[in-house]
Amino acid sequence: MLQQAIVTVVDYCTRYAAQVIGIAAVLGVATAIYAGGHFAIDADVNKLISKELPWRQREVAFEKSFPPKEETMLAVIDAPTSELVTQATTALIEKLAVQKDLFRSILEAGGGPFFQKNGLLFLPTEEVVGLTKKLGEAKPLIQTLAQDSNLRGLTTALNYGLIGARMNQYTLDDFSGTLNMVSDTLDEAIAGRFASFSWRAMLNGRPPKPDERRRFVEIRPVLDYAALMPGKAATDAIHQAAADLDIGTKYGATVRLTGPVAIADEEYATLEEGAYVNTAVTIVVVLTILWLALRSFGIILAVAISLLVGLFITAAIGLAIVGAVNLISIAFAVLFIGLGVDFGIQFSVRYRAERHDVDNLHEALVNTASHVGAPLTLAAAATAAGFLSFLPTDYKGLSELGLLAGLGMIIAFLTSITLIPALLTVLRPPGEPKELGFKSLAPVDRFMERRRIPIIVGTGLVVAAGLPLLYWLQFDFNPLNLRSPQAQSVATFLELRSDPAIGASSIFVLAPNKEAAQADVEKLSKVPEVSSVKTIENFIPDDQQPKLAAIRQLATVLNPVLRPDPNKKPPTDADNVAALKSAVDALKQSAGNQTGRGAVAAKRLADDLAKLASGDEALRA
């Protein structure tokens, strides 16, 4: 009955080919216009799973109370010194903060006004006491720089340091680290490269640690889920802001983006970059397969038109049902082309075989329907059923893909038994005088037919031998490994993840109260895979009174000297040259004939200052 029904359909479509083609043309144009006007992509990955699931409902409730991390990107800013990275970060935040249409919130993690005011309280007590003591002892130096914050002030401060060494308050060797830091900076400046000097490093007596030269800015951009890259506008704005501020030249800083939004956008960008090439390659491959199978431009044209009409109809109906395709269901188009064309090829290849036997177009088409109708229906039904089996899943992305792809298989089957026969009737491809197939492969067919039992048994033995290997098969559950480690966002995240203190691989646990949170801390701290556990209590500085006392004492000492005289005129270039020459003489006098590391550092700095004094005025500005 099914076979006869398909024969009747094909017979009707060949007798009324013009009408069938006309109806198909109207449907194709109408659905193409509808699909083009209503096509939309929803790139929100949170919608790929049904919100009806209990855990998703809890997740949605959590996101309403706390900003979802999936909608953030992280700007990682690095610079040569802690001062420069602070300046670069502040400048970038101020530049981005005014763009309310692109950014919901911008927060410097572990920085900003709060930590600028209260940051010392988070240091260990002994470190706070030691730092305030050092700053108090450096009062003359700080006063000099506050009153004369220029090259002349620097040389004056240097002279104070040399006087302290000559008065045996410390040795010249103790002063060598500071002298070498200044020399390193001058070497870079004289060579025409970016130069920086860190007063904080000088006070600490060591170069800044990597984490002291890095800042993090957590950004919640306004996302456009109708675009393939929802955060692209925000990403472009960040890069443009960094370029406008000339962060690399002015601060020696770099800005890298990572986080969920940046990683996803960069991944989709690579897809977009290769889309045209991949599409062209796909078209060439499909056309090559069609030519090898069909050997007729007329038949290839019929199959191609049928495929396009079917794709337009599938897209229009699918969009009418789901509204917008998601990042998974958009693959229905590729599946439709790859599998849908197979129905057209099967029908057309059988038609060629029948046309070789019967040199009558109509009769060959009817015979084709008689022979392939049932197998083609079975193949279409099985393929559609396979895709439609995804419908019951709560994974909405996969469910919609199954719906669209299953619908597409049915439509591809229908166009193959209606539109292709009608088009072949109108196009009237020439007969098939030669037998189909590749004669060179005929011996292979005969061999496989004669040796079919050994081939089947051998295949079964190979499969059986390979089954034990499944025991060692490992599954990588980390989706990050699906992404290119060369992408900036991924490479940056992997770098951050290697430092447990940053917490790039952290999770959040909610507790009803402080006691329950502390109980969770005790349990989680015993888990070997857990590096550290923190609660909100960790963000309240302890031992505050001794720290505040040390800070108040320091403020009493430094407040009077941190007010520069507004009437004091800046030095002229001649003043700077004279100050540099004076510092050169003082350094040489302090070094004398000594050979220790302090003397070597003093002589090195004297040479650098002499070069600076004799160099261009622009270098001293």
C-alpha cells in the first residue's frame, strides 16, 4: 500500500509537473521570506536547559539574589610596577564607567576606593607595624619628594640616602638595592624604552611580586543574546578604551580579557571567521558528491533546488514553532543538507539506473518510485524518529534540535518524491546509455560477494578484540578542553587557574547562618581536592586596634609633610642638570675606591646620571 501510494504521488507529479513546480516555487519564496525576516539566534546558554527542572529553578532564584558569574568578563591588567598597574586600572575603569549602555557594573576586585582607604587593615599586624615604621623613618625622603616631586627632588632624596650611609646609619651595601633600582630605570629610559620606578618596591627592599603588578576588574556587560557573540560590543569598547588611553605606552600595561563571556565570544568568533571558508568547502564537497553520483547537470540542479526549497520550508516552520534557534538547534541546517541531500541522491541514482533500462522519462520515474519508495520511506522515518526521540529531554537545546532536524527529514523526503520528479520531467535530462557504477571497482564487489561470510566473521572478531579496550577509555568532562588553549581568554584563564590564591576554579556554597557556614568550612577543609575555604568572616580584618594605632601614629608624622608648597616653582632644565651633576659627585665620593656591591651600584648610578645630564632635554623632562 505504501509503495503504491508513493508510485501514485510520483506519477501525479510527473503528469502535472508545472503545477507542482509552481506550488513549490510559491512555498519556497514565501518560506524564504518568512525565515529571513524572522530568523533569530538566542545565544543565552542558560536557556538550553528547561527552567522547569527543580535545580534550574533554584539556580534562577540564586541568580536573582546574586549577579550570575556566567554573565561576567574579567579584565586582567599587568604592568611593571604596582603604582603603574593601579594608575592603568583606575584610568580604564573611569573610561568604561561612563558607558552605561554597554556595562551594567564595573568592579575592581580587591581594589577601588574601599581598599585604598582600608587596605592596610587586611595585612598581618606585624607587617602593618613594620611598614608604618619604615614610612616614618623615611619622613625626610617623603617630605623632599612631596615638596619637590621632580628630577631635582629625586636627586635631593638620593643625597639624603648617601648622607645616611656616610653617617654610618647604614652601609652603602645596604643602600645598593635602591641604587640599582634607580639605575635599572635610567638604563631603560636612556635606551629609549619604557621606564618605570616603584617607590613601593624601594620601601619594601625588593622587586614587586607578580600579584602586586596585577589587577582584576570584574565587568558585567550588557549582553545582546540576539547576536552570535553577545558580549562583542562590550569587548570592543574595552579594547578601544585601552587603545584610547594608550595604556601600553603610558603605563607599560597590558589588558587581557577572560571569564565566561569573553571565552564564549572568542570561541564563536573563530566559528564566524571560518564560516565562509567552511561553507565554500562544504558546497564544493556536496557538489562533487552529487557529480560523482549523478553525472548530469540537470539532475544535480533538480536535487539542489529540492534541497533549498526543503531547507526554506523547514526553517520557516521551525522558527514559527520555536521562535529563535539556539546555539545547538542551529545545527539543523547542516543536518538537513547533509542528510536531506541523501534522499535526493538515492532517488536520482535509482532513476538513472531505470533510465538506462527504459529510455522513457515518465516510465523510468514511475519505476524508480516502485523500487525506492519503501526503502526511502523507511530511511526517512528511521532518521526522523531518531531525531524526534530527543523531544522528551529537559535539555532544551537538544530537544529543539531534534524537533527541527526530525521535521527536516520528513520535508526532505516529501520534496524528494514530489519536486524532484517534477523538475526532472521539465528539465528532461538525457538518457543513460552507459551502465551505472565504476567498472574498476567491480572486482571488489565480486570479491565481497564471494567472501561475504569470512568478511563478516573477521569484522566481528576485530570488534570483539577491541571491546576490552573500552575498559581504559577515559572521558574528559572538562568543557574548557574543547576550546583552543591559544585563544587569549582561555590562555589567561589557564594561567590564573594555576594560582590557587586567585580562585579561578572556586565554587560557592550557601549557608543559612554563620554557624552553618563555619560547619561547612570544617567539612570542606578536609577534602583533599579543596585548596582553601573562605567565608564572609575572612573579609573582616582581624586585630584592627593595633593596626589602627600604628596607622594613626604614622598619620601624625606624615600629615604635615604631605602638603607641598603651591608657590614653589618647578625647576628649570638648568636646575635639573646642576642637580644631576651634584648627585654624580656625591655618588663618586661615597664609592671612593671601594669594591663592594654598594660602591659598584653607586658608580653605575653615577654613570647613568652623567649620561642623563649630558643627554637631550626631552629625556630629563
